[in-house]
Amino acid sequence: MRCPFCGNIDTQVKDSRPAEDHVSIRRRRFCPACGGRFTTYERVQLRDLVVIKSSGKREDFDRTKLERSIRIAMQKRPIDPERIDQMISGIVRRLESLGDTDISSKVIGEIVMESLARIDTVAYVRFASVYKNFQAADDFDKFVSELRPAGAVEE
């Protein structure tokens, strides 16, 4: 593992333990060249996934990009960070188990929205506003009205 401080490729593992989510290994590393210490995480990856964008462009699946968008939607919500990590790991496992290495961005978005809807409706609406490209307040109003049970009355 390359040292993030000096670029040395010969770093040493000082400590390994399961991470909080129990699906990754947390490794503390030491660089003998510069004395720097840093942490890495190791996860199981079943297959290399490729995302097919709506434009037809293909790019490698990036877990950190998925995680960033979910964390933005969950920002300032009363959800335990460990629960968010579990949800992200579950989404990635579900994508890997689809059986195909090429996955459309639409499928990923739908799976994320389904997961967010079960955890937090505010985060669900936030994510949907970007995913569905809301342009005006009416878009929010229409979307939220679809979430309300039939016969529910606004105050």
C-alpha cells in the first residue's frame, strides 16, 4: 500500500481488526520511510461493476461516489452512521448479486431510493430531488403528495 504522505510503496501493517460494520477490515499502517501512520479499509468485492449512464457512457462503479450521495441526502438526519454504512454495504451487495457486471445508473438510483424510503422519508425526498431532477417547487409537491396515504389531510 502506497504511503499517502511520501509515496513510498513499502508500508507495514501494524494492526488489523474488523471495522464497525463487520464487512471490512481496518488496518493501521506505518511508513518506515517518513514515519507516517494511516488507516486503510479492506472490503470483499465479488466482481468489478460498470455503470451505464443514461447518456450511454460507461464508467467503473465507485462505492465512495455512492456513499457520498447517500450521506448528502442523510445530512443532519437522526440516523446512526453505522446504520448508513450497513445500508450502503447492502446496496453494493445487492448490485453485485444482480448477476451482471453492467448496471444502469437508473437501476442503482431505484435501489438507493428504495433503501432510503425504508430508513428516512426526508432523505428519500432529498435524494429523489436530485435523482429525478426536480426543477420547481411543484415537482416536490407532486412527489410528496404521492408519499401521503390516500385520505390524509394536510394541516
